[in-house]
Amino acid sequence: MIGADIKEGDYLLYLKTDKVESGELMIVMVDGQKYIKRYQVINEDRILLSENKNYPPFKIGITNNVKILGKVLQILKNVTKL
């Protein structure tokens, strides 16, 4: 999560919910895989955006198995070496 400054060892404080607003960072399961993505609504399209420019946006369609697990409230930085 380069653009969101989430690094290995950091913790996420999140609210377990299936409701998120456009622009919010969320934890989502797509086809059985968990991701941290930014949710964006553009026109009528629902899109999952990566904070890493190397990964393309993902448009949510009716054929995708997508489940919102929660929305990220805070990123807690780990100050100790792992």
C-alpha cells in the first residue's frame, strides 16, 4: 500500500461494516482473496483502486464475488523492527 503509506508490520484499525463511502479505504474480499483498496464511485461504476500505481483499477461487476469486510479508520505505525 505504497500510496497509503501502509508498510509491513503496521496495524489497521477498522470498523467491521459492509457500508463504505466513495473515497474511503476499505478491506474487501474479491473471489476469496483479501485486499485493502480505496473505494470509488465514478458515474454509476463502483471501482476498487490500488494505492500502488503498478496495479490497475478494478471495476466491480455483477459477476465478481465481492464482499466488503470493513472500512479503515486509522493506520497505526509499527516503530519496532520486526
